[in-house]
Amino acid sequence: MVLSERLLETVFNETSQEILEENEITLPEKVVYVGGYPALQNQLKERYSNWYFIAVDDLQRGEQQVKQADLVIFNLHYNNHAQFERLKDLLRPQRVLFAKYGSNIQLHVQDIQMQY
């Protein structure tokens, strides 16, 4: 790797980290996150360890957590119709956000922050 490529990579990584730090999300205590690519969920779990995560294919889990949540975030990019249908009747009392971005955590965090 030539020096200019390393410099560009370093600047990009530092800028990306600054963007993430500037866009930290301040949300209610009880947040449930539904769907999303496993890699994205893992990145979010590292940052927001107090959130409750429901995987796309896990149709038997999380009803009680959704009922008790202050906020439910649905990932629209990677989810399934059955998951939404199963949980939609539980969502009426809670505030619901629909996250549009797939696996780019910076855009994902910014999208959630703008909606909340």
C-alpha cells in the first residue's frame, strides 16, 4: 500500500469514527430493535448494550419486550413480513421508528437520530 492510500484510509477511518461519535443516539431506556443484518445488529449491540434485539428469523421471541418497550425500531432494509405482522398489534402504544438503511452503521445511526 502506498503512502497516499494509507493516508486516505486513515483519514477516512478517523472521519467515520468522528461522525459516529457526533451522532450518538440518546433514546429511552427500553428500546427494542427488530431485524437488520446480523453484522449490523452486532455493531449496534456493542454500542447500545441495553437495547433488546430480535433477529429476522426469530418469530417466537420478544413479544413481552415489545409490549414493555418505550421505543421499537424496525429495520426496513432487512426484515420479513411475518415478523412485522406478528408484532404490529403490539406496537400501538409505543413509539415506532422505521430504519431505512441496511448495513452502513453511520447512516443507520443518523437515520434513527433524525427520526427521534
